[in-house]
Amino acid sequence: MNANLGRLLIVDDEPQIVRALTPALAAAGFTVTAAENGEGALGQLASEPSEVVILDLGLPDMDGKEVIQRIREWSDAPIIVLSARDLETEKIAALDLGADDFVNKPVGVGELLARIRAVMRGRERRFTAQPRFQFGGLEINFPARRVMIQGEEVRLTPREYQLLRILAGHAGQVVTHKQIITAVWGSDTNADAQFVRVLMAQLRQKLEADPSSPELLVTEPGIGYRLQCEE
């Protein structure tokens, strides 16, 4: 029997989606609840906080992006957008407003569970302030600002390290170009996505076994990057 992982709220006005996801999520250990609109979701979260929110953007009473914005005014619960909207602008806007991940419909339950595990691990790392990050052959010692790959120390420039640090702080989650630019260059800058691509290419040269086919620092086309933390 799986451990109780807490409450998980599905916000979707399509009952068939809720019915399709609920058995597998419950079997994984979640207590699954559902809301068919934004106001219902906000009311549920206010009265009974959830560990994870699965959110559709196309709700009948308000846009899902407004729901994200309102949740983020008072809650840091991980939010995974599950939507049929596949425009890059929609994904970027949702992530910049505070969503932790964006998954296109239809999605396999196995992939969704992997994304849920990733955002929950990311949240746990932020709250426990782990001094180290380790996955595969990559190890980061944050207090010492030391990076190892396959047991060998790697020398990074300050900006390369800042890029790696923000990705490790949100491991398994998408980090947008805008979020990276703010973290690496600051809010008052002329840097754009091309600056990020050049910096990422430099970082991959130092960390990836094959920089042309990265397995650790993964591109989310048109949106940003993700540091893998799931085998």
C-alpha cells in the first residue's frame, strides 16, 4: 500500500479527464479532489490546502492563468498545467505567473506521475534548503560553490554557475528564459533568450557527455530549460 501523499486537486471542467486520472493518482497515494471551475478551485484550496494542483487553462468562469496568479498570492503549492493549449506564449505566460510545469493534453498517466514527483521534490528542496544537489554524475555543493561531474571538479564561470544553480533549485521543472535572465543578469538588463542559449551551450560543453544530445540540461523549445532529475 502506498504512503499517503496528501491531497491533490484536479481543476478541469471535463468530467472524463477527472475520471481518467483519479484511479491512478489515488493508487499512487493521493487523496484526489476536483473542481470544475476557477472559483471552486480557489475555495477548495482556501479551506483544504493541497500538495499538488493539476490545472486546465480553459475553465468556464475564468482563464486558468488568472487562477495561477491568484493561488500564488498566498500559496506555494506546486501547480502543473494540463492543457490542450499548445502555444508557446500560453506556456511561457503560465510558467512566468508561477506554474511549476506545463503538460499538453493528452498525457499518459505515467508521465504525469513523473512530473508530479519532480515538482514535489523541487518543493521539498526549496523548503529544506539542501546544501547539495546530486543526480547521476552531477554533484553541486552550494555552500562551497563546487561542481563535480563523474567525480571530477568542473570550473564554471560565475554566470554558468548561476544558470546551473537556478536549474538545480527547480530540478525537474521548466525554468523560462525570463526567469533565467532575471536570476543570471538581473531585472535591469538587455539580455534576451539568445544570451541564455549561448550560456547554456557553454555549460553543456562542460557538463554533458555529448553536448549535441544533452541528457541532463534539456531544452523546452521556445520556453526555457529543465534540469533532469528523473531516470
